[in-house]
Amino acid sequence: MRIGVDLLSVQRFSRIARHDRYRSLVFTEDELAQACTLGPERSVERLAGRFCVKEATCKVLGRGFWQGIRWRDIGVLGDSWGRPVVTLRGNARRLADELGLSDLAVTLTHQAELVVAVAVGVVDKQGECDPRCRRP
């Protein structure tokens, strides 16, 4: 199992989220379309949550952005109940396959001006854990 967590201030993120160029680099068209169905404040909060999930997912993959993963390699959309669902493409998909990730679950919560995301990846391959963490 691999775990990633991220915490983000919505207020701090809002300045960045309002820039068209930045949004187009970080978010997929589908992510932006889902966010646009909400009012301006909720839209920024939604994008902050998606950003946070992308960061937590990178931690599961063991890489940061610009270390072989691009922002749009990780897509985060809400299902019919609003639950965030991650889709990996490009190098993020390749890394997940190399790690033997068979499943990736994410959750996020908003509290006041903060967003927290947790991502958990299930590893099917044997021996993928850091050898220093194995029991003798």
C-alpha cells in the first residue's frame, strides 16, 4: 500500500486558480467543465480540491510534478455522487504500472478555508516496498 496526503489553503490557491493560463496547464478540460457548473467561489474551491488530490496522487506515485509527471497526467472528476475519481494517463499511468498499482482511491474534505486530500494506492506486485521497511 502507498499513501499520499496534501493540505491546501483555498484562499492562497484562489489567486492562482483565476488565471486562465495556469488553469489550462494544471486542469483537464473535463475538470474545468465540472468546476464551471458551480458559482465562482465554489468553482475555486472545487479546483483547489482537485489540485490537492493531484498532489496526494503524486505522493503515492513517489514523484513530484516536473519529475516525470505533468499536471494533466492526473485527471480528477466527480462521479454521479460527487466522489472524486482519479484517471491516470501518460507518465503517471506508466509509473503506476511500474509500481504495480492495481487500485487508487482518493478522498478529500473541505473545512473552512482548507482542503485535505488523501490518496491510497494498492500494490499487487510482491517486493515493491522499500527493503528497509520489511520485517526480518
